[in-house]
Amino acid sequence: MSPEPVLSPSMALSGHYALRPGVRSSIVGQRPVLGDGRLGRLLRGQHGESVERTLGNVFTLCAHAHRRTARLALNAANPAAKAMAAVEPCALLRLETARDHLRSMALDWPHRQPEPNNPPHDLDWLRDCPLPLLAAPRLCQAEEAWAALTQLRDWLGLRVLGLPVRDWLASHREPEAFTQWCRARAQDLPPARRLAAWYRQAHALKPETRCLDLLDTNLARQSVRLRQVAQAMASEAGFVQQPTWLGQCAETGTWTRLRHLRGRATIQHSAWTRLSARWIEVMDIAAANPLPFPGDSDPLLASGALTLGEGQAIAWCEMARGLLLHWVQLDPQGRVDDYRVLAPTEWNFHPDGALARALTALPPGDTASAHTLAAAFDPCVDCTVQANTSRENANA
């Protein structure tokens, strides 16, 4: 087996996962900042924008989602505050989620699927993209965000798809049609090329699917579930690093959205459906109509908060990698007394979850399949694959 990786100081703080195909303990690692009450101690005594700013600095990759969820949680935990902070418009969540998807396709997918005869980062296809991938998100008004989404839709139609986004979705949403489109565009569009190259292997990799069903269209049922997970987040040591739902591991991602609730039972998910769902969601975001009234709940990406008790709340946000949860307890002065974050990576990279079981079932040394599975479950922290070519260690 390959030696344990040497972690840089930043990796040691933010976290690291090592995937080991063909080994019983197939996922090793965690995100240290979430354990032993570290995050709560870091935020203790802070309030308002200071909490949002700190969380944005800690969780840099998905900072916009953490800032939004923190503001929702703080508002719900202190509803009597004289001036509740305005929550960023739903349009901005759509915009930044699309940016996160495009960034992952452009910068993360090449690492999971090396191409010997192509440059590792072929970014020409992103020329003139209205969403700069490396620019820090800038807070904007709803009108600006909706205008940027219109620009995204126009750019995708003219520069990427060659036809209006809604027309493309009408013709290519179904898996077989989407697969054929990826093959047809493989020569000139890097994400399509990578998806086409992934298809055979990813379609054959079918991890068990147990969707995280915390959100529900029935608000009473949703409230009960959120209170249950909030109790676990607050009281169970290590829960936010290795969470379970109703005693079992669960997964969260683009394919587990609340809006997909009705159709989940009819879909047999594979690594391929998990990968392709991200491309489809970018198109869904670009094609969606603006909300008619400010403050309307977004049918595309759900977010919200629930007051649990005096000074206590849980908030949620569907972001690029899945469902993000924040729990907060405030002191009588409205400052943070304790704070917990439960992010998608901790569900999906649970050492006994669907990904872990799929990795264990692989032949030792099958790093190509492990890289494909890593791309499908899309961690938000550093993730490496370790080869294990010794069959005698397969059950280590």
C-alpha cells in the first residue's frame, strides 16, 4: 500500500480524505475544524457579520453558502432582534451554485481524469463566461443577480450549446440523449469529452443510494426531521464528522434535491447519473424564470431556518455539493455560545457510507474507478487516491 500522504499545514487544518480501493477501511480522513467543538470555540462571543465572515474564511470553497446559512440561522435564533440582517436574494444562491459547478468541471474534473494528450486545464471553453471562476463573489442586489443569470443563459446558448438553453434541456435531459450529446461534443467541449470518457466506467459503478430526506414539502414532517438532526448535531459527540440519519448512512448531492423528491424512486443512480446531474443543474439554473416576488421560496434551491428554542436555531441551504446545515445557540446578549456545521462531504465520505462500500468492492489498485467515484461524490476538501496492489491487504 502507498504510504500515508504528508499533509501540508493548510490540509491538516481544513481536512483531507484518502480513498483506498479494495480495502475494508476505504476512506480515511476527516475535517478537523468540525471536531471536538473547535468551530464553536472559534465563533464563541461573535455575532452578526463577524460570524458570517469567520465562516467564509474557514469554508472558503463554498463561502457564499455558509454565509447565507449563517445569516438564516442567526436571524432565526434571535427573532426579537431590532434589525434582522437581510438574507441574500435567491438569485445569488442560484448564481453562485452555477459558478461552483462550472469551477468543479474546469478545475477538479481534470485531476480525476488525467488526459495524457491534452492540457490538464483546457479553459478555452470558458472564454467570455459571465461567471469568473476565480473571482471572489461580490454581494449584489437581486436585480444584478437576475441580470447575471440572464447573461449566463445567453452565454451558454450561444457559446456552449449552440441553441437556447431551454431547447437544449427539452431535447437532452433524458440520460440516453445526454450521453449521445456528450459523445457528439467530445472533440470541442472539455466537460462533454470528460463525461463521454467517463460514461462506460461511471455507468457501471452503481453505489447503493440512500438519499438524505431531511427536507420535505410537508412542512410539519420537515420540522420534525430537522429538530431530530439538530438534536443530534448539538448533543452527539462526533456527529457532524460522521453523521447518520435514522441510524443509517445517507448521501446528499444535486440528485437528492427537494425538487427531485417525487422522482427519486424511479431512478437507478450510478456514478454517471451523479456526474451528469451537475451539468444538467447548471442548465436548469440558467433556464429558470426569476421569482415573481422578492422573498418567495425558491423551487430550485431550497433554503430556510427553524427556531428551536430560546436563542437556538437550525438553518439549511441546498448548495452545489448537497445540503448544508448550520446549528447555533446564542447567549442572552445575542452572541454565539455554540455553533455546529454539517456539510455534504461529511455525509458522502462517511467511512461506512455508499461511497466507502463502493470503494471496498473495487479490485485492489483500481485507482481509475476510485477517481471516478471521487468526482461523482465531489468532496469540498483535499482528496487523494491511494493504490493498494497487495491482495493480502485487501481486508485491512
